[in-house]
Amino acid sequence: MLLEEENQQTLTGRYYRALVLTAVRQYHAISRIQLRKVTGIRLASISKVVKDLLEEGLLEEAGSGESVRGRKQILLRLGSASGFVIGVEFDVNRVIGLAVDLTSRVVSQSQKKLPQVVNRKRILNAIQEVICDIIKQTNQNQSKLIGIGVADPGVIDIRKGISVFSSTISDWRDVPLRSILEDAFGVPVMIEANTRTKTLCEKRFGVGKEAKNLMFVEVGSGIGCGLMNGKELYRGFTESAGELGHVRVLENGPVCNCGSYGCLETQASLPALASQAVRAMKEGAVSRILELAGGEADRVTAEHVFEAARQGDKLALGILDKAAEYLGVAVAGAINLFNPEMVIFDSKLGLVSELMLETVKRVIQRQALAVATRDLKIGVSTLGEEAGALGAAVMVLDKVFEIPQRTVPEFVEV
Ligand SMILES: [Zn+2]
């Protein structure tokens, strides 16, 4: 049996609609004639689709552009008041969120610092408060909210929308984050690893804008990387791709959170830098680090190690140099595997770029294949702390503008 004609039309209509919206999104302002050129759709169909989209507010007219045969062409752009999307990122310290309109322009922002001791309930409350606050600030009706993207710091199950585990939040286990937020706000919710939403943000708005293949490396309480091939994020078969922190760099090294030994995370994550400093000082090493931490070893953080290193402290410099060497080895391995056009390091590493980044670059040149490093660009993120939330919002927008796949129908016997 053939597909019914009406169904065909609906499919074609949906496809045309998505193509037109995506073209307008890419070109920002475009005329109907130009739309015909870039999409290949007949002008009559373009006019019909545009008429519907103008009525729905998804498109609006934006003055006139070049004239064709003496007639000025009216330009079309995305309707700025037709809806908004929210992106939220949370971790153990704070929740940060923002709303963007269909053109990815940030229209409101909010954040909330969390108390020293956080638990599941406090974080869930803070996420919902931040979202409510953002909606209020947009001055738009909540009915204009299209969807919510969440950037999660831990292990997630994207398909089920469950936040599985976070090593920094004590009672955070199997939290059905997607359904909690969908019930609370009545819109679709997407969850993604925060390293990946930051990677997406680097591609759209950051130093990676021009790169076709990019790798974003984040060093924080853990170490991870995000990979983009063209416009697509690479997630892997079970969506666990990018666990750079669990590459073994040290035979017989210390036990890692993941249960293995000698992982990069045990040598170069921010908590690892602090604990290496504390251990060395307990063994008698003299360092500025203790003084910077107010004389209390328990209060030593990676920031103190960075600051001491900037002041020329030998212990701190040694710790950072060793960590940079291990990080370089792991990143060089990833470069050999994925052959990115550009590697972008998190801005935390940028803060100490003169101390760590040079070593990392040197090790990459030494360890990675010449064919992979010959034209490799290495950069440091210049995006602000809202990058994770912005990437989460853009991820939802990409879904809104997704072009339906035209697949071959399954034929049955006649
Ligand atoms: Zn590990």
C-alpha cells in the first residue's frame, strides 16, 4: 500500500517548513527569492510555508533587501517574540540559567549560589527557582516557553532523562531530572553532560566557531572532553564518550573514583592538585601554598596551588608541571584517535596558561603523530561561566529546528 496522499503532503509540508526555518536561522535575514535558491523549493510552496510561519509568529518581516528586477525584496527573519528556550547548568556550588529567543539571543539570566552543604532536595529546589526566575524576567507568558535544556555535571542516562550519579553531591543517585522538570513546567526537557553543552557553545559562539572537528578539554573536579564532528556532538554507543579523565597515565597509580588505578583524574584534576600539595607538605615540603590557605592544610585548593606557582613556589610549579605532562599525554592520545582540527582548553587552564599550557602543548607535539599536529590549532576558551547553560539552550533550539528525516517507508505486501 502506498502512503496516503494527505500523509505525503504533511510529511512534505513539515520538511519544507523545517528547511525554511533552518535557512532563515542560518542567514538571519533572507528574502523569499533567496530562500528558493538555497532550499530548492518552488516559489509557490515557499510563499505558502512563509505565510503560515508569519501567521504563527515564527517568522517576521525585517525590512527590504536588494531589489530584483526593480522590485525590493522583503527580508524575513525569525520571530523574536514567538517563544523562548531555557538552559540551566548546575553543580555543587551553584545553579546558573538563561533564556534565549529563537535567534539564540540571551533574553534573561539568573543564578543562585548554593550553601556549603548541599543535597538532592536543595539542588532540585534551586534549579526550579532559577527557572521560575528566568521565566519572570523574560516578560513573556510561560506559554511561550518551548523547552528546557539541562547541563549536568555527573553521569547521565540521556535516553531515560535520568541524572545517574554525581561524585560531588552526596545523595544524588538516579534522579529522574527530566520527568521532574517536565511535570513542573509542562514542556519537553533535554539533559546532556555539561562538558558536551560547553563544547557545543564553543562551536557556536567561541573560538571553535570555524573548526569542522573540535575537541574541548575541561579540567575541573574531574577531567572530560567533548567532541564535535561538523555540527554533531559525538556521544558514543552508550553516550559515555569523552571520559578523558579515566585514561590510565600512571602504572600502579592511586585508586580512582571509577574503581580503576592511575587514571589521569588522580593526577591532574583540581582536587588531585590540592591533595598532592597537602601530601607533600605533610612529608615536610616547604611551600607558600600553606600560607595562602591560611595555615590550614584542610583548606588547600587548586587555586592556592595556582597562586603559589604564579609567585614562583617550587612545590606548586613542580605539581603543575607533572600534571600538565600527564594531561598532555592523554590529550595527545585523543588527538591520535580523533584527529581534531582544533583542541580548546577550558578557561581554568587559561588562568594558568603560562604555567601549564606550554607544557601541555610541548607534550602534544612530542607524543602525537606529526600528521595530526601539523595543522592542529590549540586554543583556550574565552566564553564566560554561562557557557554550559547557553550550550544546553542551543541544544534544545537545534531540536526545535531539526529537519525531519525522510526515510524509505516500510512497504507491505499488496
Ligand atoms: Zn578513573
